[in-house]
Amino acid sequence: MVRALTIRFVVMAIGIVPLMRYLTAVDASYGVALAAVGVYSAIGATIIGYYGATHLDDIPVRPSRRGRRQT
């Protein structure tokens, strides 16, 4: 799961660059650019959150220190 989440974060980080270049090329106003980045971030957070919610079994957890140790 860590690898899958890393890939999604990297895609989100790389994907913002073309969006910002496009907004700069069309000379978008501040409000439009802010709204576009906000929508992009919301969609990305939804995708990553959905993945995390549907793959709960893959989330690594720390072992309890109070229980018996396995040898």
C-alpha cells in the first residue's frame, strides 16, 4: 500500500505542473487559478482518501509492545 500511495502522491505532485503552466499560458485571473487548484486538490484528496478507505487491510500497523513476543 505504501508504494501505491507514493505513486498517487507523485502523480498528484507532477500533475499540478501542467495545470499551472496552462493557467499561466491562458493568463487566468487569480480567482480562476485558485479555484482550479482547489478543485484539483480536492479531486486528488478524494482519490487518495478513497484508496485508503478501500484498502484498510493493506495499511501497516505497529505491533503491540504489551503482548507476547513471537520468537
